[in-house]
Amino acid sequence: MRFINAAPNNAMQPTALYSMDIYEVHSRKDDRGVELISDRLPFGRLWYGETNAASNAIDYAKFRSHDVMIPVYDQAGDVIETHEHRASSTDGERKT
């Protein structure tokens, strides 16, 4: 998924466009790690099964994309945290 954000178009200001890759981290239903899901991945999803699986999935998504948003979902499908990483940012990462 690519997310395109456009600033409001004003006659005095140019429109700023940027795109952001979206990755999702989902807990597996069989409790065997997490899946990293995105259409930016060659096969659509990756399975992480080690003890720090969610952290490794988030780090991999940040490595693959310059501007990325990564929501992390629990087994009920609720977002429990969101990571955002922008290459042009001075502080690097913002966690909400």
C-alpha cells in the first residue's frame, strides 16, 4: 500500500506531495509469532517466529522503506501501537 498525502493547494503555496509505504504487523492466530504484511513485499507477507518477532518485523520494514508507517495489531484486530519512520525527519522515528 502506498499512502499519498497532499498539502492543501493554495495559490501562494506549492502543493507538497509525498508517499509513504504501509506495512502491517499482525499476531498469528496459532500464537507462533507475527506476520509482516505489505504489497511492497515480494510475496505479500513474511512470518517472524522468534521471541522478538514484532521488533524484528518493524526493523525490517524500516530498513526496506525510507518513509513508512507500521501499525501493530493484536489478535482481536485492534491497533496496539503505530510506528512511523521518515528519512527526511531529523528525529528519525515517531511512535504513537
